[in-house]
Amino acid sequence: MRYGAPPTTVLVPLDGSWRSEAALVPAVPLALRTGARLVLLSAQWSATDLGTTRTYLEGRRAALFDLGFDGQCGIEAVLERDAATAISAAASAPGTLVCMATHGHGGVIRGVLGSVAEAVVRAGDAPVLLVGPSLDPKWRLPELPTTPEIVLALDGSATSRAAIPAAISLARAIAATVRVVYVPHPEDAPDADLPQVVATFAGEGVDATFERVDGFDPAAAITDFAAAHRTSFLVAATHGRTGLTRVTLGSVVQRMVRRASCPVFVVRPVVLTAGRPDDEVGGAGATGEEATHARRGWRRDRGRPQPSRSATP
């Protein structure tokens, strides 16, 4: 899904596990709300098993129709050893939004994100909708005329503000309001410009409010805030003032995905090239002084494990 337009396809990667099928919970109503075509995709490394994979996908599609899904739903069984490669190739089609669970049969790396999900986020320049293990079993996208609510997480950096276009696009697509939530680092001076972000949303025809939320652990503060307000979606860039780590997703967003009771739109504004922070992607990332800050942060954190700022998982 590119910025500025609703998705035309919602792509849901499935691997046969109940964990991967959790992505259907937000994907189905999102496809219905936006009029997008739903596509169920599974990668299989053995040609002899493609028939079994297709039968599985057809069963999932039939189950959706039995539950009342009345939209378009396609299936794709792809012969590819690397699932992330297959997903990224399918996601490159214009208007495609990937909605996937954070781990499946592939297990969990670093205790947070499945290797396939992380590779998909790393490979693309469009937001990926991740469904973490703490998704509220009662999560529902409110039906109209009830207005859904989106929480956009900012930390005061230009890098984190790269998520603003994604939040605007999502809000327009589902007729939602936005809460711009700022969680400052204890050592940071207040960012006087952040409330002006609300004016950006207003200029795009999206209702938004601004709130500051204090907390030593920003991931916990944001996810607790979202849960208390029955948020439909969280939106966040993959890293902010902490710079780049050796993994794709910043440690704060990793913990947000793991803790969030709602799906999380993850926006990756800066790519890694040859082990170095590269320039912005699609004009949405950090530039100038902020890019320099990201590079310094990467050099500072290189090779170091990310410290936990909270005992809460």
C-alpha cells in the first residue's frame, strides 16, 4: 500500500499455523471497509506439496465465506523456498498492503518477531500491518457510523514522523480519527513543534488530537494508552532517537508489536545498505541533521544488545 491511497489488495501470508491465521482478524474487515481484494498466500518449497497447500488455502477461503465474508478473495500457492521472498514479490504490486502475524511455524527470533515478518518489513518501503501475540481476542474494527481510532506514536524525532503519511492514508481509508501520542525520553527537552502535527492532519481532512503520555518505557506507555482507549490500530516508525540497531525494527517498536492489543502498522523510513544506515525511502525518512543522528546512533549501538527499560515483557 503506497501512501495517499487506500489499498486495492490486502495480502495475508499463511503457513498453516493458527498463529499466522490471526492476521485474518484485522485483514478481513479492513478489506471489506476499503473495498480491497483479499488474497491468501502461502509459499511451498516442494512442488509435490503445492496441491496440499492450495487445498489448505481453499479451505481457509471457504471458511471466510461461511462466516459471512462477501468480498473478493483470491488464493496464491507459490513455489518458493524463502517465504519472505514470495511475500515481498507479491507485495510489490501497486496498492498491496501486507497483513501478517509476527510469527508462525518459523518460530520466534530474539523473542519478538518471526524471521519471515522481519524480512518482509526489511524488504519493502510500504507499511506492513503486523498482528502480535497479544492481540485482544475481542478486537473488532468498529462498524459505521462508529468512528475507529488510530494512535500515531511519536518521540519527537523526524524519523518517527515518517509514520505520519501512513497514519493519514489509513485514517482516510477507514474514516478514522487520530490520536497523536508523544512519549518523550526523560533526557529530552519538550518538542514544541509536535502539537503542530495535528494541523498537518487537519490540512488533509483528518480529525486529530495531540496528547503527551509520560512513561519510562515508551512501548508500555503507548500500548497501555492504546488499550485504554480501545484503539483500532497503532502506527509507528521502526526507530526514533535510539538510532538503528542491527535488526530491522527498533527495540521500542518490537516491544510495541509484542505488547499491543491491536494491530500495528509498521513504517520503515530508513533502509540498511551494506551494514550502514542509508538515505530515506520514498521521501518519507530522515534527512540532513536527523539522518546524521541516525548514523551516529547506529555506530553507538553497533554490536551492543538493546537494554530493556522495563521489567514488563
